[in-house]
Amino acid sequence: MAGFPAPSEGGVDLIFADPPFNIGIQYDNSPDSRKYKDYVAWSRRWIGAATRLLKKNGSFYVAIGDDYAAEIRMIGRKKNLVLRNWIIWHYTFGQNQRKKFSRAHTHIFYWVVNEQEYTFNVDDIRVPSARQMVYADKRANPKGRVPDDVWTFSRVCGTFKERVGKHPCQMPEALLERIILASSNKGDLVLDPFCGTGTTLAVAQKLGRNYIGIDISPRYCELSRARLQQAYLPVG
């Protein structure tokens, strides 16, 4: 696989993975179409390999669509990963359909290795509460509230400023910012095993984390490198 330097076993603080969903999307050099058993077996292999890279207090997030959410959940269970949240990422606009309800969400599993010891920086991800913004309730925590497990972020459209190249499934930076702030500290190592256009890496860089990205596509790796180098350029 093409990518950045390989991580060491037991050395990663946080993994975020947005694997192919096996729904027929054509990536650069890899059609997203496997038989059911092949896809589940492949998922079991890469999740197992990723889990071995995590520290004993590490965290692991996996984004997945409806078709295989149940299977991915069970793989995590069999790998002894502890489920902290089954997050629903709700898009601010969905994918239009004509013969069923439009799909406007993705599942994100948030796992930890050890339920007694893991990073969760609650004050770094607080958002304004209704008590503060609507009711002016003096009992409200002035720092805001902890986000719930339904997240509303827009998908990255082709016209968005943060759009990079022609990757079909680029993640929004705001979503990765929440995950990285919550489940890692400055100087920690963040791994994305399906880095695509480098969203996870770019956000990790911005937030002062170390990072490793892996992708099967040399072209996507080059897009990621260029994106990271651009972030270092002076403005103006």
C-alpha cells in the first residue's frame, strides 16, 4: 500500500477509518464491489490489524453505511473493542432517491480498547446549549454542553472550498475536528488507514497531533501530501 511511514504495533493513540462501503463506488484504482462474504472477511482483517496498532488506552472510530453497519458492529465486539457510542452523522442534505426515502446519514462507531482508561477531552468539544442560547438559564454550564450522538455536518460538495481533487467521499473537516479534539491530545499519534484526500491528516496537523495516512491509491496519497504541504505555506 502506498502511504506515509508505517505505524508500530501498540503505538497509535487514535484511529479514524472511513473504509469503502461496498456499494459500487469507483475509487481511483479500486472498484468498491465485493461479494458479501469477501467484504466481511476483508473488514475483519483490516479492523483486526488496526486494533493491534492501538495503545492500551487508544480510541477507534469507524464510519460505515447502512448495508454493513451490523456486521462492522459485531466485528468490533469480537475484537473486544468497547463501544462508547454508536454515532449517527446526519447530513444537512441527503442523497436524493425516487423509490425510497432519501438517505441522509452515516454510522460512526466509537470504540475504545479499555473502558477504564481512554482519552475524552470533554471541555474541548462542548457546544452552546439551549439553556444558554434560548432560555438564558443561569444554571447552564457556561462552557456549553457535551454533543449528543447525532451529529449534523454537511457533506463536502464539489463547490466547497475545502474540496480536494475528485475523491467521491471526502469527509468534512469539522467532523474530524470533533473526533480528534475529543479522543487525542497534542503530540499524540493519529492514524487514518483509508486517508483518501487527507482530511484526517490535515485536521490532525492543524491541531498539533502527529499523524500517519495510508491509502491504496498513489494518486490519493499525492493529493494528501500536497494538501499537507499547502497548509504550511504562508498566507498572502
